[in-house]
Amino acid sequence: MTDQPDNDATAIRPADQKASVLPWRAWRGGGSPAAASPSDVDATAVAYATRSDVPLAELDARDITAWFGDHMVLEQVSLTMRAGEVTALIGPSGCGKSTFLRILNRMHQLVPGAAMAGEVLLDGIDIYDPSQRLTEARRQIGMVFQKPNPFPAMSIYDNVLSGLKLTGVKASRANKDDLVQECLIKAGLWREVHDRLRQPGGALSGGQQQRLCIARSLAVRPRVLLMDEPCSALDPTSTRVIEETMADLVKEVTIVIVTHNMQQAQRVSDQCAFFLAEQGQPGYIVEHGLTETMFDSPEDPRTSDYVNGRFG
């Protein structure tokens, strides 16, 4: 058993090896992801500690269709999330935004009965290809959830490093100390907690816990960071800090955020994609483009109605 939160994208559970070859991929030949060897882990340990020269990543979703059982929730969704930019996914509740986000790092397949078709390309490589390890996909494409989910009894220090343990990465004590400080600085939390790193992460405020989750995600050196309404449960001050953190992080990691806050989408994103599901139909993208264009002069009247608060 593990005290890992059920919705933690860094979680690697015994069932994941089976989940990574669910029937949804059978039409592509199936196959089991290659297992990591001890030499793989040792080699990546150095890479995790020194990945400062890795280029920014582009994420390209192509013809994504998704189901929960027999119910289709997304149909033929394609979107390029450009390297080094913030892409905001906007739209009413129930239009498939969060499902799409979870497909981007293979979390959708954790849901019993879930299925999908299409491709998710990270710099041109399909993360669902049988040759791609589930653990590597989740490491390169991290996720921060709507509700902060630190390990409550684990110290702040150990919370940051938990992803390394789950992915089998070894590091010296000095490297760990440096990594914890680096990630907490990038998450905008270092000044507030540097003198109490051994206290439980669960003792932090909600906004601090969310930034701790961001630091935990950064520790495994992701190239893309997915954020599912990360500020919806936070006060305005904490929201501002998270947004400032995103503005700094996007210089080194591509960010995709789901938000229902139109002002936030305008503030933080470079481009937007407007999702909609009408009259029980599967979700799809009505329009996408530069954020300024989407809000000031959208092509589709439904986009204008939504961003101006006339529905949703």
C-alpha cells in the first residue's frame, strides 16, 4: 500500500503496468512498455540534476477522441501547445477540458472503462506508443490538480523529493538539498518555509500547499506542466502568487492550464482553446488562437458569448 494521493500524476502503482496496455491501444498493436533497468535509473539520475540545456517542449494532440464506457466525451480534438508558452483551456463545465488534460499525460487510462483514440506527441514522439514507458511520460509531463494534494504527514522537504523516489532516481544528500531549495524558489515558496522544511506539508495553508505541489512536480524536471484549475480553491492573494509563479516557470517549462476564470486566462496565457459540448454531444474545440484575439475579436460568436459571460 502507499499513502500516495489517488489523483497524483507522479504515482506509479502496480496496476499501472496493466493500465498502460489497456484495450484502447489494441488497434495500434498493443505491447508492454519497456521496463526500466538499473542502468537506466542511474543514467537518468544525473540527467535530472543537470537538465538545464534541454530545449522547451511542444505538445501536440491529434484527433483525440475519448470515452467513459460507451459514452463519448471528446471527439476529434486536435491542439498544438507551443513550446515555452501558456495554453489555457476554457469552456463550460462538462465539455471535456479536464479529460483532455488528463489524456495529455496518460492519467485518463487510470479510470476504469476509460478509452481513447488519437496521438499525443511530445516533440514528435507519441507518448502512447508501446515503446514509451508510462513512468517516463508522467515524469516529462507533470500535473498539478485543482485541490492541493501534498502528503500531509510527510515533511515539506520529503514532499518535494517524493517524485524522485517514485521514479527510482537516486541523488546525494547535497544534490537533494540543492534540488529542494531550487524547486521551492521556483514555486515561490522558499522564503516562507526555508526555516521549517522538516515540518509536515499538511500544516501549510491552502495556497502554500498548492505551491508545494508545484515544487514536487518540478523536482522530476518535467518538460510540460499541466494545471487543472490550480487556483479555484484559493484566495485572491494566493492566486496572484500562483500566477506570478507560472509567469516565471514558463521560461523553462511549457504550461497547459484549465481555468473557468476568464480574467485569469487573459492574464496568464499566450493562447486559448475554447471547448464546448452542446446538447449532450461530445466535447470539441470551437476555436483556438492567440489569447488576445480570442477575447478581443474571436471568429465564432459562441466564443464571444462565452468569454463575455453571456453563458457558462
